[in-house]
Amino acid sequence: MSDPERKFWEEISSAIGAMGDWDRIESHDTAPGFPDTDFTINGIDGKIELKFARGGVPEIRDTQVRWFRRRVRAKCNCWLFAKLIENGKIYYALFHGRKVPKLIGQPWPQWISLCDYLWIEHVEWETFIDIITLRRNDNETNPHSDSSNDTNDSSFSS
């Protein structure tokens, strides 16, 4: 894990670590592609891959894309959460696992347009928890989305 990604995890953990049970997993050698965060909150399990980039977009490994494809087919509650710093502004972009393959090779503006949820400068952590624990569906959180469409490319700003 890179130092900026570790600091991103610390930011998340200090904000929501008490809201459920969280594990950090670094498993490149034992389980290629496996996300680096596992959680259980109020009986809901899920996985989150954390990414960080300052200018540009973070790398997503082929093994990660394959993991997300398999798990989305199996109806896994999985997410990619990216902290992107561009032109001095901080963007927090949350992507459902079904969007991860679409991110490969995309430039920064496309990442923002493809994200399911977007916060600028700070995350509203209660909303974040509601989203990842499925207490909020796309239509409640983002009135412009079509939750029946797996290719939904709308974003949410708060």
C-alpha cells in the first residue's frame, strides 16, 4: 500500500471506524485482485478497493478488474472508492463494482462522469455508510440515476 493510500485509509478509519467492523487486507500475493477493505455494518458485508491519485487517475490492475467482474456477477456488495486530487481540489469518487472495468484507460474527467457518488473536498460519512450498506439506493441518493440500468453513468455531488 502506498503512503498516500495508507493516509486515505486512516482518514476513512478515523471517520467511520466505529460504525461496524473493518479490516484492511493487503493480499496481492495470496489473493490477487482482492479489495483492500472488508466491512460488516449492521449485518451487511462488503468490500471496498481504495485508490488515490494526485493529478491523473490511479492504476487498476488486471487482477482487480477480473475480481470485480466475478464478484459483480455473484451479486457481491463491492465498491471502488477513490480520492482524486486535481488542480488543488479534492474529489472523493465512489464507484459500484460494476463500473470498475469501464474505468480502465479512461482519463480523469471520465472517472468523474462515471462515478456513482461524488463528494468534493469532504465526504458526508453517514451518507457514505448508507450507500455502501445499501440503505440508500441510486434513486434515493441520485435522482438522475436509473438503478435498473447497470450502465448508469450519472454522478452525485453533495
